[in-house]
Amino acid sequence: DVKVTQSSRYLVKRTGEKVFLECVQDMDHENMFWYRQDPGLGLRLIYFSYDVKMKEKGDIPEGYSVSREKKERFSLILESASTNQTSMYLCASSWGQGAREQYFGPGTRLTVT
Amino acid sequence: GENVEQHPSTLSVQEGDSAVIKCTYSDSASNYFPWYKQELGKGPQLIIDIRSNVGEKKDQRIAVTLNKTAKHFSLHITETQPEDSAVYFCAASKGSARQLTFGSGTQLTVLP
């Protein structure tokens, strides 16, 4: 059974803190994605990666960075968390080139106070 | 870039009735259109998808239709059941692209 896991279901951080969100997939997928989900805005792509050490900006990369040192792991980094980054963060993965089914993790609800 | 609009944002139907959710997209080069269902506390999961070489696809009680000329596609759920209650997202992509552009979501509630 395919599996995408995220390190935390809930996270509370203070403004200015550095925040790491971790995602691991066990399907040997090439592609991994980070989205944020906000009511009325759907899923917005922050960054994605199609190979180890490769990254591409999505639609809303400002304030975020990513790291992919191993194929199965994709990290989202908030260098200095701000209250407007309070959101649900979803990780996904897919295989191969081109548009294909994405498999999502359960999400991390991040609150920045 | 691609822009996907989804309507309605909320939809309530009686159990057994049909539900229709509609999406429009802006990029005429898009040719892959999936639909995802997100249940409470879970990540979205693919329920059906369609590529632009077909106009309709069915899978039991769900179907998707695509009108490339008008740049819109729709999800149809027949004989709705309480377990169909969830948030549904449409998305669009060019076939060569790995990433998807999602709509804003529809909260479907099936009333017993």
C-alpha cells in the first residue's frame, strides 16, 4: 500500500522561529510536492522536486525553502515563521514524467503565534 | 500560468440525489484533468481523471465530462450516499508537466 508520511499532524511555533516540515514516501517516486491548503483557496503549490537535490518553485514560494537530499524525503523549511504562514501543509508524491496521480500525506496543521 | 475556477464552493444534496461540480480552466494546452476527494483529517485522494482525448469517463457512480472548446469539465456523482460527504478538488495540467493546478474546492454534504 502506498504511503506518504508527514512528521507531525499538529505544530505550534512562534513568530521568527525556523520550522522544518518533513515528508517521506515509500513508493520510490521521483516527484515530490509541497502544498498549502487554505479555506477558499484550494491547494497552492509551494515547491516541487523531480530528483534528488533538484527543486522548482511553485506558485507561492516566498518565505519557504526546500531540501531533498534523499529520494524518499522532501523537507519544507520556513526560515523565519510568520503568522501568515499559519496553514495546513500537504506533501504529495508521484512517479515519472508528465502529469500523473499524486499521493498525499495526511497534512500538518501549522499554527504560528 | 494555468488558472482553475471551481463552483460551487458548498453543495448540499439529499441522499440518493445527484451532485454536479464544475470547473473551468484557462490554459488551452492543459490536457489532464483529475478530481480528488478529501475526507476529514486526511489528504486528498484521486477518484477519477480524464485526458483530453476523451469527452467522458465513468467509474460506477462517478463520471467526469470534458468540453475542451469551452475549457470546462465537471464531476457528476449519482445516487449520493452519506460517505460521499467530503471536499472535492478539480485540477488541471499540461500532460508534459509534473505539477497540477488545483481549484478552490467544493464541500459536498449529503443529507440523510
